[in-house]
Amino acid sequence: MPEKPAARHHRPVKFSPAMFDQREGGTDPETLSQAAHTSAWALLTRGRANRDPEVTARLVEFTDRFGVEALAQMWAQAPAVSLPGALWRIHALRDTVRRDPARIGEYYRLGQDTAEVSRVVAGVADPPDAEEVCRTVDEILTGAYTGQFDVALERFAAFCRVIALGQSLAADRTDAAVIPHRPGAASEFFADPGSHPAGTRMTRASRRLIGTAEQLEAAAAAWRAGTLD
């Protein structure tokens, strides 16, 4: 599978959380877009050029150290089918999984028997408990920096599809409570089963997650075509 050549349109720069500082009054869209693409290429280029496992681990665990908000300020508004948009989604998904891995593992368990193809692509070992889903998302994100970027995107997309199906099945349950409510665990990707009406929230979250999967698949295709910018 062909690899994307190094970025030619964005000069590599030193990557740090300081790049995400927002100035009073905001930044014009063109400058913000340029900064998003430059920082995304800097991060990916650094990871793919370095063979030190500790450096890779720091990139994978970036949100653990600096918070997902640091990435959100720079990348969340980038187009979905772009390098910053794709990196934002996979880092945000990892952050979400690690905030409540038991609940995500339960959704995965519910969806895996029906979404068999996606289960194989995602590569979560059975049983998909909290430890295993955390291990898998770290493995996939590591692969984005050390292996084939498009494969990592497709694995995350498949992971999303299995979770989405599990959420949909959970929403059909009369009590709509797969796992008891955990305050503060909700995210933009996964619904909180303790919310009301929980079934409706899970159904909507499932649809959003399918949309995220489709965006990641489109980004993977663009990477292979050499058009992901």
C-alpha cells in the first residue's frame, strides 16, 4: 500500500501546546487554517521520522499530558477530510475511550457479533473489556505514527462502527441502561446512558459515530490517493 510522501506545502515547525493559545478577539480563519495544517504535519512528520518508542508514546499520550482541549482549539474546526481533521478525530476518540473504557467496552461487546467485518478490521481482542479497548486504541494511534496512516484511520473507523451498533442495540433496551451513570463521562462521540431520555441520546450518538467512521474512511482514501492535505 503506497505511503504518503512528506508534506511539501507546510514547513515543519516545532510542535508544542503553546501553538494552541488563543489571542483575544480570535484569529482570522485563513491564519487558523494554516496553523492547523502546519501543526498537524509537524506532529505527524515528527512521529514518522522518529524510531524512539518513548517519542511515539508521548505523541500518542499527548492529550493525557495537555488535555484534549489543546488539540480542539487548533484542529476541531478543520475539515473532516484533512490531516488536522483526521488527527483531531482519532486523538479525541482515544481520549473518550480512556475516560470511560468499561462503558465503551460494553458497547463494543454488544455490537461485535453483528458488525463482524468491522470487528475484524478494528482488531479488539475478546473479551473487549476496559483494559483491552484502551490497549487497542493506543495500538491503533501508535500505528498512525509508525505504520500505515490510512490503515490506522480505517481501524478507528471500524472501531466506531462496532461501538455505534452497540449503542443502537443498547438504545433498544427498555431500561436503556447498559452501565450505570458516571457523572462527567459524557463526550461528543458517545452518549451517556444515565441521561434522559437515554435511548434517544444513544441513538443520536450512534448516528454521529457512524458519521465519524465515514469521515475517517474518506480521509484514509484521500491519504492513499495523495490528496489529504
